[in-house]
Amino acid sequence: MAKHGAAKHQSDGPEDRARGARGLRSVDGGEATHADEASEGALALDRLIHERMRLGIVSALAVNDTLTFNDLKRLMHTTDGNLSVHARKLEDAAYVTCTKSFQGRVPKTEYRLTAAGRRALERYLNHMEALIRATRER
């Protein structure tokens, strides 16, 4: 029985040897090496949005003009502190705006997705769709 990682890849011909890889495909359908695939994926994927809570916030704001802090907290099933930290990161990146006001004597915090945030979400979704297509084509 072979040890894990001990099996060697046999190339099918000169093209496989020239690629230096086992025929990896990049997201756009072209050939790529492991290094190319890793660097392209890392560059194209918006790590700020990729985090689950921030993706949820941006997605919720993409389909709602504005949401209050309490609305987002309920939608995301999270705590005040957790939502505050993630919303602040999105605000610092100019993906969302935060407006604070009072409704009577009660503070009200509203969030809105910015044009930059909408573009970032669109790029992120396009990248994920390309990954899904590439995976299903195998």
C-alpha cells in the first residue's frame, strides 16, 4: 500500500510536462499551475466580503435600501458586539455607510450599501459563479 502523497503523477505527454502540473484549469478555463491558481484566486477573491458575517450584511443591504442595526442583528442572528465589529470593517472599506440619528429619544443606526460596496459584491459573486462553473465542468 502506498503512503499518502507517495504516488507520482504520470504525464500523458509533452504538453503535460510543459505545464508542470496535472492539467489544472484556471477559473477562465485556461491551463494553470498550482501557483497560478492560488495567486489568481487570492487576488480575485475579496477577503473582506468573503467572511460569512460581512457577506450576510452586504447581501442583506443589496436587497434592502437601508437596514437598521437591530434589523441586521435579527437577520444575522448575532450579538451587538459581533455586528458592530463587522459593520465597522465594511464601513472602513467604504462598502457601507452608517447614519446615526434619534427617533424620539431612542438612538437609531441605519446602514446602506454604497456604490463601491455594490460593485465589490458583484465582483465577488461573479468570481464565485466562475468557480462553481469551473468545478462543475470537471
